[in-house]
Amino acid sequence: MAMSFSDRSVVRDSLHDPCQYFGMIDLSPIIERIEALLNEGTDQSVTFAALEARMALEKVCYDRLRQRHDYISQAQLRKWQPGPLINILIKDVDQHLGQTVVVKIGKGEAVEGVTPPDEDFVELGTEMGFDPRRIAKHWNALSNLALHVRIPKDRKDSVPDYGDKIAIMNKVVEVVTELRKIAKGTMTFSGFGPTVSFVCKCGETNKRREKLLRDGQYIHCINADCKITWKAAKEDGGFGFEEVTTPVNCESCKTENHMPWRFYMDMKYDQYGTFSCLQCRHKNYVQWRLTQVAPITRDAAKE
Ligand SMILES: [Zn+2]
Ligand SMILES: [Zn+2]
């Protein structure tokens, strides 16, 4: 799909940091390495080629994430496997991620309401799309074929040293074809479209694509050291953001202290959390506790 922008500021928003388009991953040395290993043709080299190919798929997906990390925190990704990770990015950060995108910008100044003819646009670059399901399938197949030892069927079965060499080679060749296609891209983008931003209490600016923002959506601050979560609320003409907190009364002065919701959610069951009261500075301790409750009746469960 081609995206043409006569107004350059739209594109600038996605390319504000030079490393966002110059720092993309270079797949050619990786592809060469994999092919050299395949050419060696031993059980060991072919197994190693499968590992390199699997890592290459991860690198491709993680690089797409890195380019878009301003728009989502690591805490919110929940998944690290390439397929599900890309699906989260498509849903929350960049709906075009799976598609090949050619970006063109207008040569001259933009005039409102006027769409310049095709020849007045110059191509900026291409990002190659890929199907996250196919990437996930390849990634799983490589490990099934090459990176695990086959479990014996019964007592008479043997435990082989390596997987089936021919099957591994065929799969690696398939993945290399996929990598070559992706390597044709000349640029990578963080997505396009108007953004909504707000500054977290920690000072970090958080951005989201307006089109993908949902009413009531939780947004973890992108600062990895910050535990604050915000809730997006659709308002007239845009979005507002409110902090998601859990109130706990101070043990000493009973003042309600609003702590970031994730402060408690990230605590393990055997862990203590502490906070100093905002009012009297008393040090409070908290812990998850199992509580016995009355049986839940069918009617109560429905409510
Ligand atoms: Zn923050
Ligand atoms: Zn207090």
C-alpha cells in the first residue's frame, strides 16, 4: 500500500529520530551466515542454521517493536513470542505493520484541500510487511524440527542426536526466502496518523495513535522505571487521561493514600510492599492475603 503525504509534518512525526529510519536491522550478513551453515551440510551446521534463522525472525519482530517503543511500554506487551507480539503492535500501535508500506511525500509546500498529482511526490522509502501468523509458524517449526531432541515413542525407539537434516534444511531455506523479502525494505516507520499525548507524573511523555486508542484503555507509562498506569477516557473532541490508583488507608492517621495500581499488581504473594504516608510519613506495609469468603451463589455470580 502506498501512503502519500502532501503535508510533510505528518511524516516528520514518524521520522523525528534519524535512527528510526537509518538504524533498522541489516539482514544481509545474517542471511549470508545462515547460507554458509547450510552449505556446510553437517547435522551440526544445519542445526545451527536453524537457530540463526529463528533468531533472525525474532530480531525482525523486535526491531519493529523498537521503532515503535515510544508508543507502548514493555510492561504492556505481555508477550515476547514474535507472532503474538506483532499482533499486539498491530492492535495498539500501528495497524499497518503487517502491510508493505511505501511512503511518499509532496515535493512542494502543502496547500490545504489540494491533492497534488502523483508526479509531485517523491518516494521516501518502503517498509516490507509480513504476516505475523506465518512468522509464528516458521518460528515454531524451526524449534520443533531442529532445536529439540525428539522424544522416544517407546522403549525400542532411539534418542537421536539431531533432527531430520533434510526437513530442517527445507524449513531454513523457506525462512531465508522470507527474510530476503523483508530485507528489501529501505526504511522502517513508527506508524502514521494523528497522535494523542500526555505527560506522566514521572515527566515522561506518552504517545498513542488516536485511531487505535479505545475508551477505558489502560496505558502503562513507557518509562520502564515508572509504575503509573493511565486510563484513557473519550471526551468531546479527544481523549483525557486519569491515573489508575488503588486507595489504601494509612495505618497511623487513616488518610487514604492512592498508590499506582501496578505497585500492588506486580507484587508477588510472599512479598511485602511499603509506602510512606503522604500525610504523616508513617511507613505502611502491605501484602497479598488469601481471604476465606462465603460461597458464591448463582445469582450473586451473575451480578
Ligand atoms: Zn511515568
Ligand atoms: Zn498517615
